[in-house]
Amino acid sequence: MPRTRSGGGEKAKPDAKGGASRPGRAGSGNATPGRVTPRSGRYTPPIPKDRRRSPAWYPFVLLFLLIVGLLMIVLNYVHVLPGGTSNWYLIGGIGAIIVGLTMATFYH
């Protein structure tokens, strides 16, 4: 009977870490077994605790911008804003939403 590539009768042998590895393959899956990546000598100091917290007003401004942007777009389409339907209301609404989403990415 011809031998198949699936291991055809050979049992997996435990590697150095205690797990089973396939015959003919590296145990860790690295391209170069046994190679250790050197650590960088560059020190990165931790972020100070006072810089990790956003100010108390930050989430309120963030939500205000998102809600006002959404309201500007919706109210423009239902013709409630003064001056009738205008592209400037849409640009202002989209701008407020973009600023709100940008603030959300920096919120801690």
C-alpha cells in the first residue's frame, strides 16, 4: 500500500515543549527554528496617569457633536432649518460627526 502525506501510520512525537509535532516539521512553526529576536535597547516610559484620563467635559462635547451633526442632517431633509434645504447644513452636520468621531478615538 502506498504511503500518504497525512502521516500514514506514524505517530506524532512530543517536541521539547511537551506538545506533539508532525514528523519533518519545525516544532515552533518559525521559519528559522531556534532564532531569538533581539530586544531593543530603546526605553519607552509609561504614560503618566494624569494624561490617561480625559477631562470630565470631554464625553459631553463628544455626544453633543454627534447628536447635533445627526440633527442637522435630518432636519435639513425635513425642511425645518431656516433658509430651506442647503448643502451647507449637510456639510456642517457631516463635519460635526467627523469631529465627534475623531474625539471618540482619543477618549480615555
